[in-house]
Amino acid sequence: MGEDNKTINRRCFLRDSLWGASLVGLGMVAGAAARKHKKTDLIWQIDPYLCTSCTNCATYCVLEESAVKCVQVYAICGYCDFCPGYFELGASVLEPGAENELCPTGAITRTFVEEPYYEYTIDESLCIGCAKCVKGCAAFGNGSLFLQVRHDRCLNCNECAIAMACPSGAFKRVPADQPYLLKGESHA
Amino acid sequence: MDQITGKANTRLLVGILIGLAVMVAVMAVVRLDVIGRKGNGLGKGFKYDIEELTRVDPALIVYEESADAIETGLAATHGIAVDSKGFIYVAADRAVRIFSDRGVILGEIELAEPAGCLTVSTDGNLFVGFKDHVEIYDAQGQRQASWDSLGTNALLTSIAAQGDDVFVADAGNRVVIRYDVSGNVLGHIGKKDSFRNVPGFVIPSPYFDLVVSRDGLLRVVNPGRRRVEAYTFEGDIEFWWGVSSVDIEGFCGCCNPVNIAVLPDGGYVTCEKGLVRVKVYDSEGQFAGVVAGPSQLVREGECRVCDLPEECQAGGFDVAVDAAGRVFVLDTIRNNVRIFTKIEGR
């Protein structure tokens, strides 16, 4: 009798095969769904071509320190001695100092490269995303400075407070695997 | 009886408290600003405010708009030229359109690719600068020649023809190329050379203009140094003029002026971006007056800088002058041509 129980007949074989195939199929469907879900995860980002540098990003974020920061695309930057994103337009001398610098929080560092070129770097720990430098760079320079949501800080709220306060509709949902909307080299 | 009064008072108190709480909640909701209507609360120091700098003393304005603007009907205009007959040529993405000074379309030359700059020689040939090469068209719009490419880094932004010479400003390679009319390269001008005291061109953005002046020298804008430099055709630097300043006499920002034209009296008209100003300098480079300031050029009644990047990047207006000294300003945002004439007595 015991031997009979272990005998695999055609019916059992078909039933077990069907179960196995069903489990594999379910696994595949679940895997595909998980993959698809991961691929279509959306996060907030600023379209730099729609941003009007209105300054709302600095204060409307739910975080005490906004998740929006200024970024610099070096391929577009002109490395100007008179950087309109760094200096006040009426700066009397091209030297660092609060009286000459545009950034209210001193978040941009100016480093000499070679005459007459300088490199400008954003210190994100000081940047509050007010976009004052963005406005100067866009109006007078190449627009290499612009705002982006930094995803090491952003909580990715379902209803982003800055997006609601954005007057130009520059806040967008983008795929999580392409989290930044950077200006291309052709922009300059 | 006292007990009943006490209960009644407690109920009244609770009712008042609930009422107050509801009122506070309603007020909080009403006052809540989730869409940025009330501003962001940042102080004055966070605002990019250059309104004061956009104001131009009316006494310095020596030109007035003398005709209706010519609507080109083109998209993405880049350059303007005026020939000896007073015809106006406007280069755009896929065409050069020719207008009379009254705005009547006289012809159009279709192009295979975007044109960045153009000039008309005294014999009526049209030289068109594309990204990396030059093409020549006759007065009927037939292509006569296409010169060799200057390579992938080239970005031609200005062209001038004088006699047998053609000068092309290449912003990508930061150099001026001297050609003969057949397209043979005769030399390069402006490469950094300490032995010849040539400082080199600093071109942070794609604006790099040149003209041949009435004194027989080439005037090349060195925008990153905010000045205009004079070169011989052989490439020797003679002198320069222009100061870096936000004041009306100077050129401000990272890179100005963006375009230049020669007046019949040997003076110059310059065009700046950022603070969009068209100004006049005499033949020695001394400031002589303003053709139009930001309030006249950017948006009527508004002294402001651009908002959107697209608008900012298209903000490098071009300028041309006819034989009568009228100044033609190509508004590359609205794609029209504004005509200014000198005010008599100024």
C-alpha cells in the first residue's frame, strides 16, 4: 500500500506539473509587475527650461532646509571673470566679499583657473535654493546655474508643497531612474 | 436651581470654546497659502533686482523710433545686414528674408540649415555664415559657392566683406579667419600670442562680432573683456576701447557687447544683452549716446530682465546701420526689426 502511494501516475504528474507551471507563471507575473512598478516610480524634479527663478523653492519645501539647490553644469559655464551669477552687477571690484557677491548665503565659491578664467562651485550646505544666482546667470551669462531637486534630501511627498506654489509649472514628475533634468551643452 | 445654572454656564462656555475653535480653524484655512500667492517671505536681499540699473537718463537718448517695426514672420532670427541700396536682410533658422525699409518682403532665400550671420558685399553678393562654413549667394538668391567646413568646434557668429577680403568670426575656436573671396584662408587673427601682444579672445557665450571700420582696420568685439579691439588685416592689435562697467558708458555682465555696427561718420553702434541697451560710440570709442534702453527694447513699459531661459538665450539682439545712419535693431525674441533715426539737434 505504501509503495502504491509513492507511485506517480499520469493524473498526479499532470496535476503537479500544472501546479508547478502555475507557480512559475505567477512568479514571472509578480516579477514583471515589480520590475514595471520600479521602472515607473516617479519623483519630483524642476524643468530648468520652465523655471522662472521665482524664489518660492527656498521657502515652500516642507523641509526646514529646502531640497532644492542650485546646480552648475560646467560644460555650459563660460568660466567668466565677471560671473553674473556670482557678482552683483554693479560690483566695483571683482573680488570675493559680501559687498560684491550676489549670493545672500555665500554659497558659491570662486576659484582661479587661468587668466581670465574662474571656476564657480556651489556649496550645497549653504545654498537655500533662492535662485538669485540663477537669475543673474540666465540673464547675462549662459544659464549654467539652475535649480534642481536634490534627491538625497527630497522626501518625494505625494503633493509637493513647492510644486503647488510653482507659478510656471516647472515642477514635474520624472522617472526615478532618470532623476535629474539637466541642461544640455547645446544650450550655451 | 444653582445646579441647573452651573450646568447651563458650563454648556455655554463649552459652546463658546467650540465656536472659537471653529473660527480659528476657518481663519487658518483661509489664510493658508499653498499656491504661493502671498510670496515666499524672503527678504529684499534675496531678490534679483536690477530695476534701478535699467533706467536710462532720457537726456542721453539721441535716437527715436522712426517707423513701425518690421515683422519678419520668421522664427529664430539670428542676424541682420543692410546693403548699399537700403535693403534689409534677416537671417533665420532656414531662410534669409529680404525687406525694403518699409517692411515689404522683396525676396527669400531658402537655406538647408540655420544661418548664424550674414553680410552683403558692395557687388551685391550675400555671404551667409552657417555653424561651420560660409556660403555665397548672388543677388538672385542662387548659391554661388560653399566654402570648406572649419571643423566640428566651429561656430560662426559674424562675417564681414571688404574688397577682396572676407573676415569670419569663429566663436567656437575663438579666432577670426581671413579669407579671400574665393574661400582660401589667408590667415588667422586674434589667437593668443604674447610676442605680438595679442591677448586672445574671451568668448563665454556664442556672441562674437566684427566689422571692418572706415579707417581700414578690423574692429573685433572681445566680449569677455568687455571691449572692442582694433586689428590690422595681418593680425596686429593696434588699440582697444570699452570699459567694464554697469554705467551707461560701459559694458556690463560677463560678455558684452554682443554685436556692433559702423555708422557713416565712423562711429559705432553697440548692442548688449542682459541689460539690453543699444548705444552709440564715436570713432575713438567715446560714449556718444543711447539709441534705445531696456524699457524701449525689452518689453514696453517694463524694465526687467528675462524670466525663461529660452528668452534669456535669445536676448542677444543684432544691429545694422544703413547709409543714412539709421539704426536697425533685430529683436531676436519678437523676431522683428525696429528702426531708429537720430533726433535732430542731439
